[in-house]
Amino acid sequence: MPSLRYERQLWAKGLTRIVGVDEVGMATLAGPVVAAACLVTPEVRLIRAVRDSKQLTREEREALLPEIRARVTRIGIGAASLAEIARLNIYHASHLAMSRALRQIGAYDHVLVDGRRILDPSFAPGKHTEIVKGDTKCFAIAAASIVAKVTRDRLMEKLGRRYPGYGWEHNAGYPTIDHRRALHALGVTPFHRRDFGTVKMLLAREAQLALGLTEAVAAQA
């Protein structure tokens, strides 16, 4: 269960403005990667129900969001677009989204971030700590994971209304069976990540078919 242990260690050193950061959408076939940052101070009260967003239902996450907003000092949200994911790769794009979330926070003393080594220059050496599986251990990171997940799920639901049939309103763009079947039946949308999994395979197949058609036409000419 997430606790305030990491935050208290930093508060004891006089670092009172602690930010937890997490991202969501790394392994999806569609949509941006979204990050959230939650600033907490020694006055914050732990929310016992807060945990890794993946351990909660959508209804539980939605119910916790207003309480998180009321308890933490400040929230920042950032995202990286499909074009940025394609240009930078998903690893660096996720760090870009996190740095954008951090910029919305303003002044802070230290960052606790979920995951392994962070290379983005926005995360200055000595001013951040990476915690493996931090969303299961650290309250500020777990709160950020919920904010990021709710934000991205709502976005994917809106995109799902524009592109019905892919199930984004319930699968959020992840490679579920119904999503992959829809890709085969309906094709690739502008919001699909063209270098990922089934999307990449379908585009390669289309390119091969187009090449074969071109060669057939040229042979008949």
C-alpha cells in the first residue's frame, strides 16, 4: 500500500515541496502518453484508498479524483503527442510528458518519479529520485498515477466517439482483442501509433499490397 514514507524522509531534510510524477499510456496502440504531477507538503493527509491506478476500477479512480484534488497542494498534467512519440520514441516521449506536467507545478524541492533511470534534462541530478514500482509504494506517485489515468481515459473516450468501433471508451487504446479485431476490420486511424504492434503490421501489409499492385500494373504496361 502506498505510504508517505518517501515524502517524510525528504520533509525531515527540510525539503517540504515534494512532487510525485507518473505517466500512463506507454503500451497503447493509440492516443498520446499522459503524465501527471502531484505536489504534497507536510500538511497533506494520506488517502487510504489511493494506490496504483492499475489496481483500481475506473469507477474507483473517478471517485478518488476529487479527493486527491482537495488533499494535494497542486496538480500538473502533461502529454506527448503521436508525432512526438514517433520522433523521440515512447521512452523519451514519456519523459517529455512528465517534464510538461512538472512545469505546471511551479516551484518544488524534489521529485519522486515512478520507474527507472530518467534521462530528460528537466529532471536535474540530485533533485529527483526514481522509485521502481513507485505507484505501489509512494502516495504522491500513486495519486499522480490516478490523475494521469483518469485524464487519459476521458480523452480516449472522447476520441472513441469520433472513431467508433475500436472500443477506446473501455480499452483506452490498449491492444485488447476487440481493438485488434477493429484494426483489421476498420483500418488505421490518425490517432494510432504507426510504429506499434498490430498497427505497424497492418501498415506493412498495406505497403506490400500496394507495391505488388504497382509492380503488376507495370508488368502489364
